Amino acid sequence: MSERKPVPIIPLGTKAVCPVCHKPSYSLGGMHPQCALARADAKTRAALKAKAVTDEKRAVKKPWSKICPKCKRQVPSRRMVCDCGQELALVGSKPSSVALSAHDHN
């Protein structure tokens, strides 16, 4: 048996070369249909992955933390002032005017 591969009858220079796989393409557009699908799927997958990563970053809230209304960072719930300078309210506490009015009625 011979180890040599057969020589193609059609020279490579006459056919269009697929921009994805760099092999001769016999389709009219110059790109194999499966290569076109792979290229489109890669763009779509990259866009979906980028969106999923940003959604995960927004959705993950650590326990015992609160979100600063000014800079949207998560800070520990015991902190009273964020790094950006925003004063933070206590989690689950009533505003002082409501607490004072409730105290006066008793």
C-alpha cells in the first residue's frame, strides 16, 4: 500500500478559500455553510455569555451586606458610611421621626 495521498485534480488557487477554516470552498458565497453557522453561533454565544456574567454580578448579593444607593457597591451591614461618602441607614430600622411619633403615643 502506498502512504502518499492523491493529488487534487482542481488546483487550490482557482477555488475560493473559506475565511473560517482556510480550505477551498465550493459554495457560491465562498464560505462553507457549517463554517458560517459556527461563526454566527460564536458571536451569539459570546454576547449571551457577556450578558450572563453581568447579570450574575448584579444578582449576587452577599449575606450581611447592603447596597450603597450612591455608588451601588455592597458594603457590610454594620458600616454606617460607604467609601464614596454616602451615609447608610441601619437595615430594618425605622426612620427617627416614625420612631419618635410611635413613642409619644404610648
